Amino acid sequence: MIIAERYEKEERGDAVMAKRVHEIEDSREAIARLGIRLRVVAALLFGASVLCAVALVGAAALGVVASLDSAGVFGIAAPLVWCAICAGMAWALGGMAKDMAAGASPFTFGNARRIKAVGWLFVAGVAIELLFSPGFAAITVGMVEFVSQPAAAVDFPVLPVDIASIIGAIVSFSLASVWRYGALMQAQMDDLV
């Protein structure tokens, strides 16, 4: 009787384990399909970002030639950095989607480096705003500008600070650290199996 009960418990345990393995495989297939779709979306976003940057440079070149105004060159610096940020995000998403499409974990050290690179692009955006926006003072949060005309609002010079880029950099660096930790945990789990 005791042997029959033990055998019955083992069969139930095997059935539960088989069900979990099946659920894991279904989930892995769904993630692979999502990875393929995300890879296409990332490629389209990367291409759109590059086209936007080319259009900005072309428009600035035509504007500088027509008016011989050097401010046009500096005026496109910040939008070009935003195009680079968008391209960097699409590049990072594409790397993660490539891993997902292959059925692998997106928690890799390469993806952590990609996310960190996006953080550095945000830092570059802050630096570009500070360096190439003399005379313009604004604290920008999304679409809201707190000071847009420094001469009319204040009698002292104010530096432009792009809060969205600072927050983006902090989030990117934090996410890169979490991703690196996830990659380390994934590597340790793979070594155990």
C-alpha cells in the first residue's frame, strides 16, 4: 500500500513537471515570435532615425549656403543628438530582439553595454544643449519650458538644462546595471545547468 501511494505521488509529480516544461516551451516560442517582430520594428526605427538625421543635415546645409548664417550649423546639434539617441535606443532594442528571436535570454553583457551607450548619448544631449545654446535659457520637461527668453525674464545668464535627458541618462545607466546583474545571474544559471 505504501509503495502504491509513493508511486502515485511520483506520477502526479511527473505530470506537474511535464506541464511546467510545456508551459516554459510555449512561453519561449512566444518570446521568439515577439523577438522577430521587435527586430523588424527596431530596424524601421533605426532607419527612420538615420533618415531624420540626414534630412536635418541636408536642411542645415541648404540653409547655411543660402544665408551664410553659422547659427544654422549649431542649431541642428541638439536635434542631431536626439536622432542619435533614437537610433541608439533602436540599436539596443534590436540587439535584445535578436537574442529573443534566437530563443536566448536578452540578459547579456552586450545588451547591458548597448543600454549604457544610450545613457551616454543622453549625457551628450545635455552637453550639446549646454555648449551650443548660448543666450537661450530654459528648463525643459517634456513639452514644458519654464524660462524661454532669458533677457525678458532675468537679468543674469542662465544655462539651459534638459531635465528629460538627465532623467533619461539616469534611467539608462540604472537599467544597464540591472541588465548587467541579470546577465551575471543568467551566466551563473547556465553554468549550474
